[in-house]
Amino acid sequence: MGFGEDQQSFLRYCQVERRLSPHTKRSYGQTLDQYAAYCQTTHLDPYDVESARRYLYALYEADAKTTTVSQKVSCLKQFGKFIARENGGEPLFHGLTSPKRRKSLPTFAVPSEVEQLLHAAAAEEDPFMRARDVAIVEMLYGTGMRVAELCGMDLASYDKALAFVHVVGKGKKERYIPLGKYAMEALDRYLLVRQAHTSAEETALFLGQNGNRVTTDQIRYVMKRLRKRGGLQRPLTPHSLRHSFATDLLERGADLRAVQELLGHESLSTTGRYTHVSTERLRAVYQATHPRK
């Protein structure tokens, strides 16, 4: 088989056997398309590790972000392992290494910015979009869930009596997240208009304008639209609200392990990144107020 056929087999394997998310599968497909096009243009063998190194070097030359290059390295190595599994021999590209990532503080929204997003959502003219977008912001900020987890929720995921939502996170791991008053009120208002916007057979909790399950790209577009309407200059995303959720809990004295459970993190060190944000805020307060700073 040629590279194109191997690529399609690999993507089917990612979807059927590894059950990777549509976003990851799409990202892998784009990387392999770009790599194949580079090899064709430069007359290189796409199965040669030196070709892969030259491709990655070209990305460096084009000032690609280290996170982008790391993702492409991961894709090529996974593809190489698949080829070895199918055909035998050593995994292709096993010698590739990812660039060192510079640690950066997570981007988060301060409470006043969350309020601006909510005001922008409440100003929507369409009743369905108004109720839905307010609920989306309240849920992301009020629970710290990932955007894919929000999109994956069904009507049955919401337990109003217990004030919890059930989500399925990375690796199909399930967890329950408590809901606050504002998130529940927003969700209840949304549910009143949701039923008139879709068929009785649709189980998805959050819907797009077409009445089907909302996608992660649609949620990101909602945030972009609300940010623009609310006059916010910083590039806040759905993930920024997840960071805000964790940061605000930690600054108010929440236990780090409890925040880890709420976020669904495997490692406590991942949750620990949020302590850097909290420390920076404390430093700013100290510098602004202490007489002997």
C-alpha cells in the first residue's frame, strides 16, 4: 500500500480501536496530509525518519509553536507504531523527539470578565440562543468541565434533585460535578426553551441552532461572539473558564485534591499549575499594597 492508504487505515484504527475523539482524529489527518504534501514537494520518502526530521525543521523555520510541533511529533510516532504493528519491524519515527515546552501560566477570566460574557449572552435577541448561551457560560465557569464534556452531556446527565451533572471525560472516565445556584437556574431556563427547538428523540442536553447536538467548534464560536459583543480584548476561550473555575476555588481556600477531582485530572501536578496563577495574583496584591514591598 501507498502512504495514502496507510494513512486512511491508521485513521480508521484511531476511530474504531483507540476511540480517539473526532477532534484528535481530524488533527492527525491534517498532520499526515501536510507531511505527505511536504514529502511530495521535496521528493522525499515519507517512510524515512530523516524526511520527518526535515519536515519538523521546516515547521521550526516557519516559527510554529512548540505545542504544534509536539502534536505533530506525537502523530507521526503513533502512525509509525501502527505501521510496525501491521507490517512488522521497528516503529517508524521512533527517534523523533518533541521540543521542550516553555511553561506558561494558564489564561483565565477574572469574575468581572465572566460577568461581561453573561451580559453579552443575556442581550441575545433570539430566546433560544439567549437561554442556551447564558447556560453554556454558567456551566463552563460553574463546573470547570471541558468543552467536549459539555457537548457530550445528555438530558439524563442533569440530576436536578441532587444538583449534580454527570460527565464523561478523557479516557471515558466518568465523574459527578456539583452545580451551584446560578448554573442550575440558567440550565432550568434553557430547558424551558430547548424542548421547542428539537424533536422528542434528541437526547443531547445542549443543542446547536439546527436542533442537533452542539459541537466543540460551535461552543468556541459562541465564546468568540460573546467576547466580541462584550467588548473583551483578551482571547478568552471555553478552556479559560475552566482555568477560572480552578483559580477562583484555590484562591478561596479550596483543597487542591478536591479541585483535582472536580476537574478530572489524572495527576495532582496538573492541577498544581493553577497554584502559579494564584501566586501571581497574591504577588500583585503584595506589590500594590505593602508599605515595604
